[in-house]
Amino acid sequence: MARLSRRQFIAGGLGITGAVGTGVTLDKAWSLLAREDLIPGAAPLVELVPNAWMSTGDRLTFAAVGDTGSGGRQAAAVAERMALTYRETPFGLVCMLGDICYYGSVKDRFHDVFIRPMTPLIDADVKFELAVGNHDGGLHYSDESLEEIDAQLSRLGTPSRYYVSHHGPAEFYYLDSSEPGFFEDGSLTQLGWLDDQLASSTSQWKFVAMHHPVYSCGLHGSTNRLTEFLEPILVRHHVDMVLAGHDHNYERTVPIDGVTYIVSGGGCKTTSVHPQRFTDVATSTLEFMKFDIDGDRLIGEAIHVNGSVLDRFELRAREGR
Amino acid sequence: MSDRQRTLTSADHISTADSGEESPDSAVEIGAVRAGLTRRHTHRFGSIIFAIIDFVVILAPSFVLAGTARQGGLPDSQGDDLMVASALIGAVHGVIVWTRLRDETRHAHRIIDVWISEFDSLVVLALGATMLLVIVLGGFAEQHAVLVNNGWPVIALWTGVQVTAVALSELSGRVVFRWLEPSTRPPPACVRGPGGEPGTRL
């Protein structure tokens, strides 16, 4: 075999080195492409009748979805399905379960990640309420991340990082479940607030919404600090249902001490599920939730992005409510 | 007698040589024939294989994205536009690669230079066709979102990024080949000389 010239050696060596590096890089890049929702999505072309929902003292229809913040095609597909569902069963409220902005700052991307996909519902005057997520402000609550969170809250008209809202027969308690937010510099201020609010509530239905799941069989799994510090409060005050995102899948647990835990994080991406002993239903797919309350009866549906119903369940209001 | 006829005569002479009738010139002629066969094989099979690999590398990212969408529950048609665009770009580039390799194998002093430069080009393509997409789509989400908000189709962004990757790949392949074979010149163009027939080589 003829000897390689110096140039051949250099060019060939660079090629082989590049090939090895490319192989490693491509493995990560393809994982990223497979995991994220990077292709920009167009606004759904669905026209809706504004204010078409019914909300009385004992009736309410609302939706919930988490982790929608890509601005991509998959997020647009979920938003379109929400709009098409509104056409059949109008709802006046959407609980956003956190992570409404990926890949950048909400100041720069708010239109892409929220306005564009949710245009039909926004034009129909549907109200959006937000539970802050870990991607919405980061985990360490620097001044910059707090500024980011405030920017999000103000754009959505959210009063603060944790708050309560009343809609018909239900009360919604939104929490900031991020590590720094939950403990607020080591204190339990947020938990104390929740405990007091739930204690004084006379509402027929009590829902708690936050980003991190108390119980989850998804990629991140259950959140230990929530099972340790939050769950006793939920059980003590007979909360009916807890809504969360963070894991990009759908899951409904069996009632745990009377509380049903829902994970609805398939707003734009999907990750795997590994059903646990507390799991009743779990699936890795793009989806959102719709709930219909009529008196003491709640029907919950997990709706697939193609319109089919993934899961349907019924809850009864606690005795005496 | 043309070069081709001389080559065939030499090939015929090979069987005679196998029977033991060797002459001092036959070794050189055999080598020339084998070199000719090697270059023809390189052009015929190597060019096709590299063109196919190029096509697959360009198509791969769109395939991954379409699979992700399907896994999430979106219909099979999601991502078809990206796959079609990538397939077209891949097909065109495949033809360009085949043409370039054909020319290079004809004029290269050493066949291995063709292989090395094409391999380097392929590495650049593999990196560019995927990483550029990841960087542009993920790292510049705000910037390209402006395009979408102004009504530009996403396919224009996708095509632009992939064409850029292809251009970088072609440039790197040609630069490396030129560096390895600085004395190789393309054939002179066929021009009409004064009073000459069209196609007369000067």
C-alpha cells in the first residue's frame, strides 16, 4: 500500500476526527430533535363564538393544559384541538399548568408561545390562569428569573405567584411549586397561606393547580417535597383534585386519601411513562384536559390531539358540599 | 488505433499472459488496464454510494421530526412538507455529488484524494444538515419566529438551512480536493477555433 502524503494524512485525519465528533454530536442533536418541538407552528385557523360558555352557581366547564411553551407545530396542534373542543363544548377558563415559554425569554417570545397558538381562544374571550413553572423563571430565582416570572404573570393578568380564583361552584388554588418558590427562602409562607385559604373555603369544589406533580409516573416522577409538605394539607382540607404538568404525559392516579392527582403536561412534547402503584391511567401523548361540573358531579376528560378521548372519569363532590 | 482499442487488446493479452507467455511490456499494460478498471469502478459505484449517503444524511433530520410528531399522536402527514423539501434537496445534491466525483476521478492523479475529499465533505454535511437546524431552530427561536409571524412559510426556513449545509459541504469537498491535488486542472473548454470545426480541442 502506497504511503500517504502529508496532505492526505492531514485531510484524512481531520475527516476521521470530524466523523467521530460528528457521531457523538449527532446522537445528542437527534435526541434533541426527537424530544423538542422546534418547528414553528402556525396559528390555528378556527373561528369561535365568543363568550359561548355557561357558568352559573353550580355549573362550570373549564380546560387545563401544561407545558405548552414551544411555539411549535405540536403546541399549535394541541391549541387547535382545544379550539375545536370549545366549538362543541365551550369553556370560559383554561388553567395553564406552567412552562409556557421554552427556548428564550417570555418578553421576546410571548407572542410565539402563547398569543399565536391560543389566538382562537383569546379572541373568544376565554380566561387564562397560570401556575408558574420551572422553565418560566428558572430554579434559582435570581433577579433575572423573578423579572421573567413577573413578565409572564403580567402578560397573562395573573395576580401573583400563588393565588386563589373563584369560578362558579369551584375554587382554584394556584401554587408556585418550584424549589425556591415553594419554600420562599426557607419559610413556609405559601403553605401557610394555602392552609388558611382552604380552611376558610366554603366552595363545593376545591382544586389545586401547580406545575410540579405531587404524584407522577413520568420522567421526572413524584416530587418529594410536595408529598412531604403539601399532601397533608390537601388531605386535611379534602381537596378534590390536584392538577399539574412538568411531566410531558397524561396521568390520573387512583384517589389517594380522597384526592385525585392529574398530570397534564402533554401540551407540546411527550416523554415516557412508567406506571406506578398509584397510577390508574397513564399515556405518553399530546393532550389536554376538559372538565364539566354540574352540581356535585364532575366529568373529566383527557382529550388526545386527534380529538379522541384518552380517559374519562367522574368525581363526586365531598359529602356535605 | 485508439486508446480504448489498445486497452482492449491489452486485456486480451492478459489471458495469453496467464498461459505463461509474458513480455516486458505486458506488466505495464496490465497495470494501465487495472488502473482504468479501478477508476471506472470508483466512478460507477463509489459515486452512486456517496450520492445515496448524501441523500440519506440530508433526509434524516426531517425523518426524525416526523417520527416525533407521530409519536406524540399527530397525523402521519405532519412533517411531510419537510420530508419532501429535504428529499428534493437531497436528490439534487446527490446528482451534484455524482457529477463532481465523476470529474474528479477522471482527472485526479491519485484516486485516494477523491475518497478523502468526499469523506470530509460528507462529515461537514452530516454535521451541518443537523446541527445548523438545531442551532437555528432552538437557538434563534425569537428571530425565526418573526418570519412565521409575518407569514413566511416554515418550509422556507427549513430549505434555507439545509441548502446552507449543502453549500458548506460542497465548498469543503472542493477545497480539500484542490488542496490535495493542486496540479490537477479541469480539461480545457472545447471552443471553436478560427476556421475550425466546433469542438476542436486547442
